[in-house]
Amino acid sequence: MDIVSRAKNLLREPRMEWQVIAAEPADAMSLFTGYAMILSAIPPIAMFIGLWLVGVPIGGHAMRLGFGFLLGHAIARYVLGLVAIWVVSLIIAFLAPKFGGQANSLTALKLAVYAPTAAWLAGVFALLPVLSILAILGLYSIYTLYVGLPILTGCPQDRAGMFVGAIVLSYIVLAILVGLLAVLV
């Protein structure tokens, strides 16, 4: 399935799309190169362009950051974000049995790769820093993860909420680490 259809289906009909994803053969390389590496580039590219061209609004003025700093920051965020996807997949595989599901590294990777679709697409709002608040629409990714967990891991629906909570907490910690490391790089 092409990337546009996959993203559209995950946003419109996540339950049906997760069933398609569960049945699809895949490997780590195809998941990363065919989907994650493309969509996860949207937020850092949009942020780079927005901050470089528009700047950071401070006290009614736009403060512009240096091209080299912004480029390095965007590249670091992108690479570290891809590493974070892999780490989250390990966390999902580790936690699945604790929530009544099956530990499977491939299905965990599918969840880690496809669940953040809405967040990645919402990253386009970083093109205009004043609209960055609209990236909150990316929280829909939490719902798609909630729908996909029972389908891919087999965890009972009544335990999916707590499982999602544990994964979201992992994402938050990793996002903070990625942000901090990207600034340091």
C-alpha cells in the first residue's frame, strides 16, 4: 500500500487499517524506509523552514536563529526520532505480555512506526511558528495506538488503555530526551 493511502486510512478508519497492517508481511527495513523515514521528516523539516524563514516570535519581534544551528538541530531531531521509534518498539514488545498481549518485535515495530502518523502530519504546522499550537491535533495518534494495540498485540481491550498510557509515557520521556540531545548536538 502506498504511503498516502496508509496515512489517510489510519486517520479515517484506524480499526480497519490496523487489521490490514496486522495481516501484511513486513520487515524493519521496509517499515522504516517506506514509511517512518518519510513521514517523521515532516516535523523537523517544517520546524527548520519555519524558524529559519519566520523566526521565533518574541515580544512582537521575530528572532531568527542561524542556518547552521537550525539545520544541525533538525537533522539531530530526525535521526534521534528514528532511534526513538525503535526504542518504543522494544518497549511495546517488552510490555505486551504484562498487559495480556503477545511479545512480537515485528508487530511492536508496526505499532511504533504507524501510530505516530497523525503527530507527524500535524508537524506541518511548524512551518508557521505561530500555528505550531495546532500540532496538538497530533494527539489523535494516541487514539490510533489505542485502537491498534489489541489488534496487533492481542492484549484485551480492557487493558489497552493502561498499555497506551505506559507507551505514551515512554514517548514523552523519549521526546524530551530527543529534544535535549538535539540542542546539544
